[in-house]
Amino acid sequence: MTDLPRGSASGVGSLPGTDVAAALRLVREVLMSPSPSDSSRASGVPFLPELPGRGPGADLVGRAAVRLVDLPVDLQPSGWRLVERPGHDMRRAAAFWREDLDRMAEAADGWAGPVKVQLAGPWTLSASLWLPRGERAASDAGARRDLVESSAEAVRALVADLLAAVPGAEVVVQVDEPSLPAVLDGALPSASGLRRVRSVPAPEVSDGLALVVRAARQAGAATVVHCCADDPPVALLRRAGADGLSLDTTRLTPSGWESVAAAVEDGVALWAGAVPTVDAAGRADAAQRVDAAADALVRAWRDVGLGLPLLADVLVTPACGLAGATPAAAAAALHAAVAVQGRLAERAAG
């Protein structure tokens, strides 16, 4: 099985624009070039970018929903809906995937090393997909079970597709779960908006996520779970067995950092969303931005009693996706992630 990369840099997943070849050129330029500190390895972990600007089917939910096995979807004014038969919306989204994988094969020709791919997890899908009768999938126990099982099969197939495109890839699957806290907390509005969907029990959420993580691992991939909420359920994510946690560290509370510290001490990797994307337009000097992001992470690290040598294992990313940035701003954010990781390595070395 692939080991999860540590002590590197990457992107969360989304990039601006509609041209996947251009997006991959940026990924190659920033993350596949030799590291400034060690020319024997790459600057970061390249990823297959998501381009929501292309429209329906390139969005986070649609992109994952069309890969579900035996659960077809279509697009309605309310969002993506589970249906009996696939239609035009699925065909368009599937075409995006074929183009992306073909372009990835070209961009990563001859590459041997880690490659990350993102897919929305079962709980974000349960929050965002609608049943034929008009309620959220999260409201129905049978639908939730089907989504978990289908998501696991989708991950297996995605790993196989990426390995076919890039035979030398060490695949990392990032399971995106931005809506997982809302599912746990019973914070999702019903279709009418007059009530909330009942919360899903934590053991069911953890077990479902664990099934998807195991499927990725059995397919030969490492796994990282991404949750960009203000108060991510770190303990639950740890129980699901992912190799790493991808979190927006700029939003973590002191109690959130305590949970992160426990996970790190237990051997779970931290992918730190430490580069604020609000500065991605270049309003701050690049060096100042890098120093500020590194300093903030080091302060939080020390405050929870983590040893500085452990900083060397932190992988740095922008705080969130970059679909809303300009191409120049997205490039600046990825370059900053590489530079911040370099600062952390210096601090870790003393």
C-alpha cells in the first residue's frame, strides 16, 4: 500500500478556470519541479485538479455523484438527485472525468511518485443528494447505507483509473467531507426548510467513512480525509482510520488543536491548510505571507505541546480550494504552500 506523503506541499483540489490542461501545467510547474532544498525529490504532491468553473458535473458533489456505482443521478433545480436511470447530466460529468484522466496521463507521463485525487465522501453526498421523493438522502437510513457502499466501490474504481493513467503513481485519495459536521449535528434543513434533518449517529458516520477508507487502502492507495469546518470532528475522523487529516488550520480553535495534537501523537499525518486564501490576490508581500503562515502554525504547535521536530512531517496546503481565485493568485497560493513547508522544515531542524 502507498505511504501517505509527509513533509511536503499540495493543493486542496479546486483551481480556477475551465482548461484542465492549463491547470495541470500549473500543478506540474509548482509541485512536480525539484524541491529548492533537495533536488532529489519533488517540491510537492501533484493532484488531479477540479475545475468547478466548467459548470454542472464539475462541482464537488456532481463530480463524486456520477462515479457512484449503481446509483445514477440527474440534475434538478434543487441539486443532484438519485434517479432510476442515468441521463444527459451524468454523461456530461463522466466526459469531464475522461478528459481529466487523459490530460493527467499526458502531464504526468513518466512520473513515479505520489499523485492525489479528491472525491466527496458519503456523508457530504448524503447531505447534498436528493431522494426521488424530494428529501435529502441523509434523512433515509437505507439511502445512507447505499451511498456508503457505493462510495466505497467508486473509490476502488477511481484508484484503478488513476493508476491506468499514471502507472507510476503512488495514489493518495482525499475524501472530501465538508458537510460531515452538519450531518452529525442535525443542521441540514429539510426540503421545505421548516425543520432540520435528524442527526445521523456518530458510530454510523464513523463506520461509513471507515468503509470508504478501507476500500481505498485495499485498492493500494493512502487516504487523507479533508474537512474544512470551523470545528471538525477530529476524534471521529481518527476513528475512521484515515492515514491523515486535511484541515483548515487557520480556523482551528484551541480545543480543535488539542484534538489534532492527540492525532499527531498517535501517528496520524496532518495536512495543514495553513496558507490563507484571502491573501491569494497578492495583497500581502509574498515573503511576509509565508512567514506569517509559518509563524501561526508554529505558535499553535507549541501551544499544544507538540515537539518542533514533528513539524518536519506536516504537509502544507492552502486553507481551502482555489476555484474562486485568479490563475495568478492560485499559483501564488501553491508556491506559498511550498515555501511554508520549507520554513517548517527549518524550524523542525532547530
